Amino acid sequence: MQKNMKISRVFHLQQLIRPSSPTPFHLKEHKLSFIDEMIPHSYFPLILYYSSTTKTTNQEEIKLISQGLRNSLSDTLTEFYPLAGRIKGQTSIDCNDEGIYYSEARIDICLSDLIKSQDLAVIDELVPCKSNGNVSDEKEMVRVQVTFFDCGGLAIGICQSHRIGDGCTLSTFIKSWASKSCSTFLQTNLMTMMISPVFNSANIFPPKGSPDFRPNPKPISLQPPIDQKVVNKHFIFDPSLIHILKKRVLNQFPADEIENPSRLEIISALIWKSWMVALNIQDSIAFHPVNLRGKIIPSLSKYSFGNLFQMAKGIIKGTELESTNWISLVEKLRAGIRKIDKEYGQKLVGENGSEISRTNMMQIAQALYMGDVDIIKFSSWGAFQLYKVDFGWGNPIWVSTASHSCKNMVNMFDSSCGGIEAWIAMVDNEMPKFEKALKELLQVYTI
């Protein structure tokens, strides 16, 4: 795999994109929910890659694409108006239409070469901010960078503040933008999907405005380790491998215990076990976010805006380690995820809902502060169908994140061929041990 590609990136446009229509006075304040309140203003990145359908090395063609993207983005912000605002205190967003950061750049490599190399140093050049484990000093809720490749391909890199919304919120915004862009480029409304955000999270989870719900400006769960270098690596688990692993799980557990284990559960358990073996970890917790949309019916729709998730966890104690293979961890993860169910959702909207959520969201920080247990954090984009996001020139040929400096972080995406791609961040001297343990585990369970 090729590494350290030599590149030259040149910006030729940087501006703020504002909503095409002013936000009405009665919508000037967007209230945050008590879940939003606890999450710091730190960015998370997403990149969508598109091959060339027309020769976008042509300057006139690039100008048309640029104008279409900016106009459709401005139209989209009219509906997603909080994203064009600024944080105001602890409990709200000032929807002042100041806009989101938008930039365009040229890069002197071919997109196909980057996808083959998966060079993270280059990938990091495709996003307009870094996920460096710190609360950002930037003011925008969203930052966008469109990068044109020598071959005519392009990448759209987007960073959203976690303060205002989760991955589902970002995917809804991207799909709405793509839908408007698609109708512009194709000059038809036939493919335009009606995707509009629902701003009801603060009504369901009213903000508290109290000190115990104020986010830590330097949360330990986001900070990079002191005196340690974190490296990122990309792992691909193809469909045939996942099929073999799934059969292994079903052979160990009766159907009434684990029925149809998901790809996410299988690969998460495999990574969790490999990590523990590699580093000789005794006590550990694996955290997975669970989407609340669908858990609180009919209040939350799939387009409900904000941070609407809670953290599920699987726990393994040192006394269980010898007798617990990775297949058993599938059951532990599933049990934790299934606790965030409709019954849990009803408790969240009850009298003590804010305290239940606060306890849930503080789990990672508390475990890190205690220091007597190791944690690994998972996140998945698989449910959002990002490979169907068409801006008017076809579906993306690849979707990725950028590098993270938070150790023991795993971001999982669907692959274009139906498998799973995992982007894993670990301390540099621990990554080779993890790779070795993963390889050995796969050798045992795929024979």
C-alpha cells in the first residue's frame, strides 16, 4: 500500500455561505436539548468521494459545479437554519444567519490513486478542520471543503459540531443538500426528495441550564493521551468474511439467545477481543451510541434534529477473560444495545429523564477518571445509506472519515461492496500488537 504521497493543495475559494432566505424573527433562537447541553463543541469529519462523469479539469465545468453546490447549500440552510448560527450560552443557538464556512481547493493527484493508497496524510487535507481531541475555537456549526482532483473527481469533506447534532443529523443535512443540488444539475424535480429537519428535541428533552449539565471545555473523553502518539489505520472486512464469522456465532449460540446477529455486532466484538488480547487488558468496557429515533414514538422522526442518542455498553471483567471468546462478546454488546429500547426511551421523557441521560453520558468520562478499566469507543455510519448521496453526478465511490487523535476510537462505515470498513485510532506502539492479534483471531475462526 502506497504511503506518503506528495501532494500540492491550493485553495481558490473561501467564504461564508448564508441561508438564501433570512431566518424569520420567531425562529431566531434554537433551543438545545439536555442531551445537546452536555456535548462539547468539537467537530467530527465525513468525506464523500465522487468519480468524474464530465471532465472537471475544465475550468468552466468547475465553475458550474461550484456555483451549483453553493446555491443549493444556501437553499438548504434556509431549512437547516441553526447550522448557520452561532452558539449562544449553554442552552441555545443564535440563528443569526452568519453562515457556514465553505472552501474549494485543487489537489494534484488522481482520486483513484488516493483510494488505492488510503494515505491518511492526504485524506486529512480533504476536510476543513481537524478532529484533534480539543474543543474547537472555530465558530461555525458546519465547515465544508470541496476538493477537485487532477483526474476530474472530487471530494466533499464536511465537519459538523457535535454540540448541535449527531451523525444522523449530519446525514439528513447532507441528503437534503444533495437533493437540492441534484435537481439543479439535472434541471428536474423528479429526483428531489423532500427532506426537512424536525426541530422538536428541546420540547421532548428541555434544557436544564444548570452547572452540572455544562460541558467540560477539556473533556477527558476527547483528549489525546499525554506523551503518546496516536495513529490511525483502515481495516476492511469483506462480506464473505462476515458471513463466515456470522455462522460461527450462530453455531455457538441457540437461535433464541442470538437471532440474526448484525454485521456491526460481529465486527465490533472481533475488534474488542483483539484489542484486549493484544494489550493484555483485564477489565474493559466497549461503548456504542444508540440512536433514539424510533425509540420514542411518535415524537422522534428519523429527521429529528440534534443529538438524539445514548451510549450502550458491554463490560468484561478480568475473571471472565479466559472463558470469554470473541463470540461471547457479541452477546454482551447486543445485551447492552438492547437496553436502550422503547422502555428506556419512555423513561427519558419522564420526570427523571435528564438525570438518566446525564448518568448515561457521563459513563465514559467516569471510567477514564477512575483509571481502573480500559475503554474502547465505537461509532457506526452504516445506517445512513451514504453511498446513495447523489449531488447530480452519481453516487459516491467511497465514503470515509479523517484521522482522529482520540485513542481507542473505532469508526465503522459500510463498504461499497457490502462489507464493513473500520477506521481505528490507537497509540502507535499498540497498533502492531492489535493487528497481530486480529490476524491470529481471524486465522482461528475462519478455518
